[in-house]
Amino acid sequence: MSLIVKSSMLNKVDGSAEVEIGKTKLVASVSGPIEPRSRQELPNSASLEIIIRPAIGVSTTREKLIEDKLRSLLQSVIIRHKYPRQLIQIVVQFLVTEDTNNYYITESQKQKLTSIELNAAINACYFALIDSNIALYYSFSSVCICANSSIEENNLKVNPDMKDLAGSRSHHVISYGISHSSSYNVLLIESQGDFSEDEFLKLLDVSGNLCKSLHDEQRSHIENKIKREFIWKH
């Protein structure tokens, strides 16, 4: 699985990352912990504010759906009790998506694109959180997969585009927590289409291996970032 990552892209936030996965490109930024508004303050933990901005136009229900899914995932990953009465603000700005220059895309196709954008947002948030030094219980990664027929490895398309989704039997976004270089637990599952229980269980095994492989790429990027940005003294 290939992705292109650039960290520390923005100067006025605590952490940021630009990620390109397939035909989707986006920037995620993290500000925090910062002082919250009174209605956002929680006495024993940090509150999360997730903002999704589309590449063109204003936010719609699609962006609100992605915000809700991200909030649910990140609340279980960030060690929020370390930052009581504080706010962690995460902003995801999509730069390029498959519907950016396509004015004839249907509502059904837009709903399928939500899976691609959710997967990209999850992975971008990981790099932005690492860049901001926010404490996490464990690492995490996400994969988007579509199946053309039966759920077998040779029938699966990882990081599908709109054309792949349109002809697929089912498509899935699955995120795993990664601990000690192995898939630790399932953080999020979003599935649409036609599949059996046995096929879904098989898909969980395949996606766990893919998330672990993606985590190896994450580690490689972080190691390179440390080598570039830190001067070690003996």
C-alpha cells in the first residue's frame, strides 16, 4: 500500500500532515491542548472538536457523518484524561477528491466516495496527532477495500477509486489499533454491499494484515522525520 506523507506543513498549529492516498489528497491539523469554550469543557478529560472541510463548497451531511465517525474513533485512541479541562481541535481539509472536477457525479456515487474520504481522514489524523505529540494509547491505521465478487485476496481492491466502487459487490473501511507491531483491536468498521458472515470474518483477517503493513510504512515515515528534524548529541 502506497501513501505520500508530508508532516509539519502548517506553522500556526501544533501538528499537521499532508497525505495523498490514491486520488485523494488532504491536510489534517491538530491544535491543542488549548483552552476550550465553557460549553466544551470537561472536568476530567480533554474534549474533541472535529472539523471536516470539503475540497469545494461548504460542509454537508457527508462531512458531518465523517466528523462523527472520526470523533468516535479518536475518543478511544487519544489519552484524553492527560488533558483535563482542555480542548483538542482537529481540522481535516480535503484538497483533491474524485468529485472535485466532476460536476455530473450522482448522489449514490457521492455516498460511496464517503468511504474513500473517511479512510484518508483517519490515516491523515494519525500523522497529525503524532506530529503534535498528543498522547495515544496505541497507533492506528485504516484501509478501504472493495470486493468484486467473493471476498478472496485476489478479488480485493485496496484503496479503490470511484470506478472500482461502482463495479464492486461490497466495499469496506476498517481501522485497527496497532500495538507491538500487530493488529490489536478493531476501532471502526463501515461496510456496504452484499457479503456473508464467513466472508466478512475473512475480510477482517485480510484487513488486519493490511493495517499492520500500513503501520510499517507509518513507522518508516516517523523514523525519517526524526532523523531530519532532530540533532543527536553524544
